[in-house]
Amino acid sequence: MNLPELSSETVNRIIEMAWEDRTPFEAIEKQFGLEEKQVIALMRREMKASSFRMWRERVSGRKTKHLQKREFTAGRFKSDNQKT
């Protein structure tokens, strides 16, 4: 998987957003231009295998990680570091 060159600060922010329950993949794509598959590849590359497996299990099927599956829009938490 081809990933763009990213600074360590950007990589850390993407990982932080990917771990957040209420930050959808679409927000990461809008802010950093990485599709869900690229975020998964980045997480696989940057994390220990056990941490990656734990993260994948956590986000698989989670409604809040995809805008289309979310049941709410108003009143959601927005981190001060999040641009979207």
C-alpha cells in the first residue's frame, strides 16, 4: 500500500484520531487525505502486532467510525486538535 510521506507529528495525530471512538475515518480522510485502507496500513506499520490486533478488533463494525452508520450528528465530541 502506497502511503504518502508524513511527518512523525502527522503520523502520531492520525494514530490518535484512529484510536478515538467517535472520530470517523471520513474525518481522517478529509484532514489528511488518507482513505480507510491507508489508515489501516499506517496503523499496521506503526504499531506493535498485538496493539494493531486490539485496535482492529475495537474498530471493526463500530458504528461511530463511519459517518454513514452513525445514528447521531449533533452534540458529538470534537477534540481541539481536530480540524473537521
